[in-house]
Amino acid sequence: MSNIPRGSIASDDSQAPLIPDAPRKVMPSWSIHILSIALCLSSGFQQGYIASVLNQPYAQIEQFINSSWIERTGHPISDSTLHLLWSLLNVCFPIATIFGQFLAGWMCSQFGRKYTALIASFLYIPGAILCAAAKWCFPAFELLFVGRIIWSLANGVNTVNATVWIVECAPPQIRGRMAAMQEFFMALGSLLTQAVGVPFSTDELWPYNFLPNCAVVLVSMVMFWWVAESPQFIMEKYNDVERARKALAQYHGVSEDDPSVEAEMRICEQSIGKNKEKKKTAGGIETSHTGMEIMFMPWRAKDQTSRLIRYCAWVGVMVKIAYVFTGARSLRGYSTFILYTLSNFTYAQATWLSFATGLLRLPFTLVPVFLVDRLGRRPLIVVSMLVSFISLLAMIVAIDIGGEWKYATFIGLTVLLLINTCGIGSVSRFYAAELVPRNLLLSSVSTLTMFEALTKIGVEFAFYPTANVIGAQSLLLFLVPTGIFTLMCYFMCPETSRMTVNEVLNNVAAKKKMDVVFPM
């Protein structure tokens, strides 16, 4: 029997079959660990911090805004106007995030993933300082809005950059685990604000809730300085094959001639070739449409390849929007309000219970880190959606009954936040990026995250004023869509665990009986 190397093809005369490579366990390299932690500190951690920093001192900040208004006009602001201003302050986050996500595509293309991360991370510092300075520059409460906008704009840039960079550099076998770390750091950022918020939620000390973040930003910037640029950008900008190969080998923790590096380099080169030719090729099927045409112009991009990519991209959009409508993201930022105003806990109890929920979230965020590549994305999405529906229903009933049922409200809120932490909340961060071809990745991620942010704006802007008027029934804003999206996710979401994008697309094509085959 002739010696045939594994993964190679014998000569034409031998007619020997292809012998596949034996599966091998992939160990994350130090470089991918450092990159993952830096991206988590600059993206997920900041997102958790921004979303929760107004949660515990909300009564003191509302009072500060009212006092500023009195100082200028001589009379207090009406309750309805104050609630509207508070909602606007909260939705500054998703609104500015949208602009950051649009900006991210241009910045990543012009400056690369590394310098985009450094520039955006630096902007966090003036954003946080301006928020704190509002108190010291009384009655300039507008500084809260300006600082939050700058902070959120930078987070929008880093959210897109983090998703694209980790997908481009992490080996497929551990990609989900690396990306799922974002939710852990998001919980960590939220927990830090809640821990600081317990002693600092007073009329004098509330500005100090914003400042601990600056130290975290400096740490992430130092880490970014020491990691390599994305090999995809190196090839796009400089066409430097050796430098890109070296960076990829460093991230994969293997030698430069390793087959995994060679396979990823082929994907990079194919992607660049497609971008230059402005066409996508899949198994002999060509389409001359851009990514935006594929997603938004079905009457123009009618070929089967475009239809398949469009379907998968919109499934990714659906999962992101489904997560917003579970209410986990919005209610996390309003947890003290729900416990204090709607459930009639004392203010001290509400702040401590909010902190306890944040503390519980932290270990739960590790569940997807260890299980997302074993259990798969689909089970985590569907189960967490179903439990979210039950939790929201329990909260509505408990708030309406009142009295001792307030503890049921706390349990329902806690379960809602925890199940999303280890389910769709974690998976939705990277799931959409696993459904589109590499050459469309950057533009697609920017567009997909924009839809999520737009939904978040509407939901968060509507919830707080509505809850102040109708109480528990405001949670129907989340309950009804969650029931609908649970069914849609069950029937439409494909599994992507341990698969390349092309494998996922081929599986979806086979299921939908489409005559499309992407090269493996």
C-alpha cells in the first residue's frame, strides 16, 4: 500500500481516495486570548457599563436635571417632561451607536482593525469625564447627553470592529467560545456600575459612577498595542502575503505552513479577489450584485446565490431583533425602577437587589463560553426565548397582584436576565456574522447591528414613559413579540457551531432545495 499523506490526493494513476485529516483539538493561542480580552473590554464591557450606569442613581440624576431646570427657569419641570428627558438620555446610547456602526465600516477599511480599536477606545475617556462633569458644572445637565453620545458613538464603532476582527482571526473550532466572552464582560461592566452605584447613588457622589471606566479603557488600549493587525486587512490594504500569514499563524498558535493557516489565507485571497471584481462566485454561480443590493433589492438580485445570502443575512437580523424584544437589555437598565417604582420595594432594597442580579449574571455568562460550541447556537437561542416569554408573563401577573408577589417580580426579572445572558443575548452577538460570506462580512455586520440599534431605540424610548402610566401592562411590549419570535427562531435558525460560513450556507441551501453549492 502506497504512502499517501493525510489530507492529500494521490496521483491520477493510483485512483486512491482522499484521506481526510484526523480531527485535532484546537488550543487557543496567547495572541487570540489577548485579542479576545481586549475586544471584550472595549466592546462588551463598555456596552454593559453604558447601559447600566444610569440604573441605580436614576432618582438622583432626575433630581439633578430638575434642580438645573429650576436654576434656569425658576420653576420645576413637569413629571411628563422629566420622564421624556430621562428616556432621551437613555436612548442616546442606541442612537449614537447607530452612527458609530456606520462609521465603523469606513474606519476599519481606512485605518485597520487595530487602529480603529485604539481611536474608538480613546473616545471613551472624554465621554465618561463629560458625564461626570455635568454635576460639577451645574446647571449644565446637557453635558450628560454630550458625554453619553460620545461614549456610545465609540462603542458603536468597537461593537462592529470586535465582531469582524474575532471572526477574521479565531479558528472556527473556538470562534464561538471567543465571541461568547463578550457577554461575560458585558455582565462584568454592568456589575461594576452596580457595585459602585450602591455607595455612590447619592445627590453628591453620583458623578463618580462614570469614572472607574477610564482605568479599564487604558488597560484595553495597552493590550491592543501588542496584538497583530487582522490578516484580512493586511491583505486588503497592503497585499502582503507573508505578513498576513505570520499574523494568522500567531493568532492560531501554529506554524506558518500549517494547513489551517493555508486554508484561511485562501479565504482571504478569494474574498479580496471578489471585492476587486465586484462579484461573488459560488460553485460556478456568479452574481454581479453588491452586498447592499443583495440585502435590500430582491427585484434586482434574483439569482439563487443572492437569494440564499439574503435569507441568511435576514435571519441574522431577526435574531438580533428577537433579543431586543425579550426585554432583557432594556429591563436590565431599568431594573431599579422596576423593583422600586413598579414593585414597591424600598429604594435601598431595589438598589441592592439590582446589584444581586448583576452579581448572579456574572457566572451565568460563562455558560455559553463553555457550551456554545458543544450544544450549538440553535438550542441556546430557542430555549432562552421560551423561558423569556414565561418570565415576562410571570412579571406582569406579579406586578398586577402586588403585595408579597413583588418577590415573584424580582424572580421573574432575574430569570429573564440570566437566561438571556447564557442564551440569545450571547449568541446574537456573533451569530449573524456566521451566516454571511467573508467578503460581505464588514458591510453586513455594520448593517445588521444598525437594525438592532433602531429596534432598541424604539423599545427603550417607549418603555419608561409607558411604564410610568400603565405599569405592568407596559411589559406586553416585550411579551407579544417574544412569543412570535420564539416560533420564528425555531423554524428558521440554522445551526452554525463548528462550521465555516460556506458549510452553513450549503446546509441552508440543501434544506431549502436551492441549486447552490459554495466551495469547501
